[in-house]
Amino acid sequence: MPDPEKPPPYSMYEWLRSHDTRLSAHPLIETSSELSGILCAIVAGIHPDEWEIRDIVRDNTKFQQFPSFLMPHPLAEFFQSRVYIEPLTSEYLTALSFRDLRKITIVRNGRNLDHYAGEIPDAILRFHLEIKRVVGLGEKNEHTQTAFAQLKQNLIIFFEIKSTSPYGHEFHLGRKVDLNRECSVPSTAKTWDDVLRPTTRDEVRDLYVFLKNNPELRALFLFHEDLEFTGHDPIDVNIGRQGGFYFYDTFGNVADDRDKDLVAELKEKLLSEVHSAGFTLMNGSDDPDDPDLNNSVDQGYIAAEVQNDAGEFVDENSFEVAAVKLGRLGITKVRRAFVFEIPGKATLEEKKILYDIITRVFMEPFLARTHSAEEVHAV
């Protein structure tokens, strides 16, 4: 583990590669199946704080014959953060929009101040809280435009002072990077080169290359953790939301969705068994404070269409959307991605129970029945 008194690197990938330890602490498990008829893959650990579900997937004997991609995050427990922190440039600040303000943070020793346990000077803390206050106003508040303009000017001044100060490394501005918001696919892409050429982030490129190396994939099973929930959550009366387990069903378009009846059947069985096992099901908005989310969850289920009837793609850069979008563009054969959101505050044993239910009640029958359907289509 790195020395907590020294600022750790901005990119975990840079640290891994510079220290040649990529295959030591938490190895990246990336496999491509040589078996014919393998039509799905499993992806886990995209966020650094999802190592528990990633390791459950890694250690489980089920589906080991399937291609899998388990993200390497050897510094995850040290950072205890969902996001990477990257340094800002003056150009980024000048072009900053209100929507991107929520990604700005003040950093000390590689941690944003929400996760920093040391002493923070009052002036720095006030500035940090002012960023959060303006974000909290929301785009529709009548005071937002004025408050954002003033804050943006102060951010630029703060950046310039810290860039020229010999003590600038102690507290500086950073950008929070959620890897699952960085998977952009051009709607005009026709080949893998069109996708990979503009991709500058190593982690995203690795995910795309995984898909490229497994060209027969039709479906993805992704495992995430939602750190808000325990799986035994009360209703939040302030926002009218029930926390708990839920999953996204990401697909191309309703009009040509040939798996919709199967998914509807398995969805009911899965959610019924999860509830019978004592877990609450999410109901309400998945995240009302995130402009990239705020989807409506119906008793543990979110139907997420990637392309509307007019041919327009949704404006979202998650990996699951990117994977299905690549299928719609004809670059891959992926037509569906399921994202299972395991309650992050559940115990390790409870997470194992949920994984067992998902694999047994949903994944196994989905694979068996879609595999048979593929054989019929091939004939």
C-alpha cells in the first residue's frame, strides 16, 4: 500500500503499470472462451469500491467457462472511493458547465475532502461546502445562474493561486471521474477503429477490447454495488423512495426486442425470490441527484431502452449502454446488458445469497433459453 503521507497518483492504472503489479494484489481476470455457442459475458468491479461483489464473481465456480472481465483496483481499499481523481486544466475550468460542476472537488493527498480525515483549514472547508451548496441548488433554481457564475470565477482564481504557490500540492482542485460515465461511443461509428481511436482512457479501452475479442457475445451480465442501501431499507418519505435491490435491463428498442417476454417472466421470478429471501426492492428514483440517472425504478426493475423509434440514441455514457449501442451500430452482436445493483451495505454473506439467487433464477434459465433460440435462428 502507498504511504498515506504522500499524495498517491491520480490514475490507479498508471500506478499499476509503473510498478508492474497489475497481476499481484487484485488480479485482472480477463478470459475469452474458446467454446462454441458461448453468447454471454460477466463484468464486475467497474467501480473501485465494488471489490466484494467482484471477488464473489471471481471465486464462484458457476459460469467460469464464460468470458469475464473483472476490473483491477489494487488501491481500492486505500482510496475508499467510487471515483478516480484527476487534475484540472485551466481550459477545463473555463469551459465548465453547471452539469459538470458536481464533478469538481478539492483534493488533499489524493482524496477529495469528503473522504479526507485530517484537519482542514476553515477557508478551504468553506470553499468546499460552497461547491456542494451551488450543486445542490439544481439547474432550475432562479439563483443558480448567478451563484454558478460567481463560483466559477472563484474556482479559476483558486486554480491559478494553487498552480503558482509552492504549497499548491497540499490542497488543489480535481475532477471526480466515474469510470461508468466515460464510455462514449460515436453514433456515426461503423468500425472498431472508429470507437477505439477517440478513446483515451485506458480502462475504457480495455473494456472495449474485451468486447472486440469476444465477437459472438449477445448479452452481458454486469454486477455493481449501490452503496446507499443495506437491502433492508425503510422508505425515504422525503423523496418517496424505497431502497434495496434492483437491476437495469438495457436493450436496443422495444419494437424489435425478441427477448422481452422471456425477460419479463424471469424478472418476476427473480424479484419474487429476492423479496422472499428478506431483501427490500428498490422503488422510486435510482438517484434523484444525478442528472445522468434519475430513472424510475418499478419494484426492483428498470427498463432502459438505448435507441428510440426515431433512431436517436440516449445521451448516456455507461458501459452497458455503450455495449448495446455497439450492437445497434452493427459493430458487435450484443443486444442486451443486465446490470444487477447489489446493496453495498449488505453483509458479505447477504451479497453471496443475492448472487446465488441471480445466477440460479435469472442467468441460468436466460442462457439456456436464449441459447436454444439462437440455434433455431441459425437454422
